Amino acid sequence: MLGVGMGPQHVTQEVAGALRAADYVLAARKGEDDGLLAARRAVAGAFGLEVVEVGDPERDRAAPGGYPGAVAAWHDARVAAYEPVLRERGGTAAFLVWGDPSLYDSTIRVVARLAERLPADYDVLPGVSAPQVLAARHRIVLHEVGRPVHVTTARRLRQAVAAGQANIVVMLGSALDLDGLGDWRIWWGANLGTGAEELAAGRVADVLDEITAARARAKAAAGWVMDVYLLRGPVDV
């Protein structure tokens, strides 16, 4: 599986070599207007690769075991959807991972299970992650001198704040929940590396309306919105 950043412009030489050696790209199709699938097509097209699309199973959010159980069931369904295609097609398939496979992506888990069932070998190559692009766009370092950075999801942001984290990279946010953080600083970006990219930075209370409007523009332009941001608390937090 290959990390491809936010599109063809982020494909590394190492990943490019792997794409040239692949026979096709295997990709999930989430709907008729799937912006992330379009980005994968753009990468594959740059290397003359066919994209074999597989309908992505719906995640059953009411599955037993809460969120972890729902994700596990979704992974099972993905394995079941990909396996017959790989058996029929054979050859070397490339899975293109948005951003980098190491951060909040399940492709490694799915492919590892496929490799056991087929059986097959697989490699993982890194890509440019969304936090890297965020830092570059805002021309910042993600942490202050001698301080750590905590990376989490929007779902767990409140837990991180309650635990005393004050320098937080937040990913996978479907909505902004920044109540009570008005004095924190934020460096925010949406749809980074695409034509629908949006950026904003400043004190949360001062830029929240700007970010809300920017998220709406990004979604209108691309049909989807994927944002990432750095939150840094006041010095005395």
C-alpha cells in the first residue's frame, strides 16, 4: 500500500517506482460523486494504471461493541469485498492511501488480513501526511521548543483537553466543537493540497466564523471536506 499524500503532486520517487511496477490500483468507491476516489484516479492516471473500483461497504454504526465493534465489522466487510477481486485479477495491486498509512487509516489492517487469506505479500510505503502539509502551509512547527505534540481525532479532543494536553493536532473532524477554547490559538486547514484548499489561523474566538465559512466553501467546491488543525492552549494551560 502506498501513501500518496493529497494527490499526484505529493507522490514520492519511492512510491512512483512502486506505481510503475504495479498492474492496477484497487480502490473503494463510496458513492457516485466520490472526491477521494477521483484523487486516486488522478494518481493512477499519471502512471497509466487502471483503477479497479469496489463498492465500499456501509459502516453499521449500530453494530455490537460500539465504535470499535462497528469499525471491526466494516473491516470484515472490506476484506470480503476485496478478496474475490484480488483472486480473480491476480498480479500486483496498489492500494493508494490518502495522506500516510500510519495516521488514522485502516488500509494496513485490511491488507494484512487479505494477505493471510490469499495468501500474498505486501509492502507499505510512506506518504505526505495532512499534519505535515498543515505545518508547511502555515509555516510553523507543530510543537514549541522542548514540548510534545498530541495527535488525536475530533471525537477525542475533549478527552485530550481534560487530560491537560495543550498542543494538539486534531484529525478526522466532521464538525468543529471548540466551545470553551476561545482563548486557544488554532492553525486550521481543509482539503489540503487540492483545488478546494482553505486555510485560517488565529485566536479561536476571532476566527471561528471564518473557519465555518471556509469549511462550507471547501465542501461546496469539492463535494466533501476533510480538515486538520493544530490547537495550542494559553501559556498557563
